[in-house]
Amino acid sequence: MHAIPDLPNDFNPAVEFPIVRSWTFLNHAAVAPISRPAHQAIVEFADQAMHDAYLTGKWYKKIEQVRESAADLIGARKSEIAFAKNTSEGIAFVAGGLDWQPGDEVVSTAVAYPSMVYPWMDVAQRLGVRHIELDELQGRFTTEQILNAITPRTRVVALSHVEFASGFRHDVAKIGRFCRDRGVLFCVDAIQSIGVVPVNVFDMNIDFLSADGHKWLLAPEGAAIFYCRQELLSQLRPEIGWMNVVNPNNFGSRNFTLQSDARRFECGSHNVPGVLALGASIRMLQKLTLPLIHQRVEALTSYLRQRLTEKGYRVISSSQQGETSGIIAFESPKGPDSHHAIVHELERQRIVIAERVGRLRASPHFYNTPADIDRLINALP
């Protein structure tokens, strides 16, 4: 097992994540427990909304601070960040907003989460776009497999940074550079990477990115980050509402000029408590630093892989450098038919993992410990 770096002395997991007192939670790739700062932000909003409404809340000024924190998190400019309802909406901004031509192609994988599937199926069925889905081989892809699928007709490469059912991490930097050199747009679903794997949209040549906060960002559902590269803002047709025009608070005027930055994708009122909670959780992660978080999760998943192998379970997730993530997918010696019962029995023992497409899936976060891994291994049949 890789040595696990220590958390700061002033960070107490039992305080910041009270769930550890009663559960061994190893399912952050699904819906994670929210952090204490996120909880506090929601409570503060609720108290102000109940007692003072908008008289003292100043919530929308705080939302702009969250926008800045989100931009810093992924190496973007504040003007390139919009808030969406969820990952699906951000992907739909791209699929539904581009000016497609018959014969255009989208390259993606056949194992992506549905939010990275149905928007492209929709444009394929409605607009004659060709949707190319690549198959995984033993839980992984090669970068060359992705690059070789790109043709002169490819308009968009649409990938999950980390595949949800295998934990495979694509080399998005190499893919992004290849796409940029050829004028191909690169759209990334980062919900399984942001908060646990380093993401920098500039270095990785990512054009569009979408990620909800309820997994590795440890925030509530329903508050997502959508990134659009500055130079491409005008290429997407947004949904239109009262708030994405230049003077949204001048309610009596009619000036149908869209915002010049990513706020053009925010057509109506925000999920204010969700965004504030997302911001609080992002600030917590930034204070801890993403390199520390990544190192701890890498060490925990390495230990989990070792213990599973010793137990006789088959680990599906790639162990190759640059392909690992916070997800370990594995299979029982008794086969996939036993997985549902295993997950149910573990939950009875207050240990939480998941079953996904015929695989067991564990996904520890930085505040988990080797003792949590040992408890899982000891409870597995």
C-alpha cells in the first residue's frame, strides 16, 4: 500500500463527515454524504430565508464567489463558468446548442453513464448525426482507440473523464490536444473526477465540461458546474429565460441581448442553497488541496485493490499509471449473480458500496481510512 499522507491536524473527519460515526461509506461515485461546510451553508440560507428573506441574504453576491471558486478548481476563467441543474443539463447545453449538419459525427464510448449517452442519441435521431460508440476491452480503453475513431466528419468527441462502471480514467489531455489541433470539439463529463482527480480545462484542451456536485465534491444534488471555453460561447444556442439577458433585473425593459459570458446559459433563478453549499464544499477541498486528496485516494484504492485480490475477488479497474481513479470495480468469485445479495448484506452491516452493470463498485474518498477498507474486506463473503 502506498503511504497515506496525513490530513491536517485541524481536520477531524468525524466532525466534517459525521456519517463516519455510524457507517462505512465507500460509495462516493454515487451520491456522497455532504460535507459539514455544505450543511452549514444550507442551514444559513434556510435561516435567512425564513427570518429575513432577501433583505440581508446577499445570496447572489455569494453565488458569484462560488463561480470564482469553481473556475479556480478546474483552471478556467470565471466568465467561462455557468451553474446548471445537473451534469445532464450541461451536456444537453452542448448537444442541443450546436448547429449540427447531417453527417456530422460524435465519438463517445458504449459504457458511458446515460447522461453522456441520450443527448447524443437525440441529435443522431433528429438531425442525422452519426453517433459512434466505442467498446471497452477488459475494463479499459487505449487512447489510440479514441483517436483512431476521429475522422474529418467528427464534430465532437464526448467522453466521461472517468468511466462510472470501471473507474477507467481517459488521458483527456492527450485526447484534448489531438482534438484541438484538428478543430474537433471536446466535451467532458467530469462528475467522476472533479474533487478527486486533478482537472485543468486549459492544460487538457477541454472545450466543454459538466459536473454535478453530489459525488466527489461532497455537495447536494441539483447544483452543477458547466464550463464553456470563452471562444465558443457564441457557438451554443442556449435556452432562453428572464435571466440570461444583459439587464435581467430591469424587469420593465425588453433588451433581447444575451450575456456575453457563460451566464448566458443560466436562463432562470438558481438553486441558491445548492450553489452556496457547493461553494462551501469546494472551498473545503481547496483548503485541503487537491494534490493531497488525490494522493490519499490513490493510496486507499491501491490498498483496496491489494486486499480484494488477496480475498479472491477479480479487480476490473485498470491499475496502469494515469488510468486509475477513485473507483474500484470488482467481481465476486461467485460471479455477478451474487452481487445484489452482497451489496444488501453489506448495507445490513452498515457498509455502503454499489452494484453497477454486473460489477461491484467501491469508491472511497480522502477522509476514509485503511480501517474502512479492512472492514469491507472482512465483511465480503
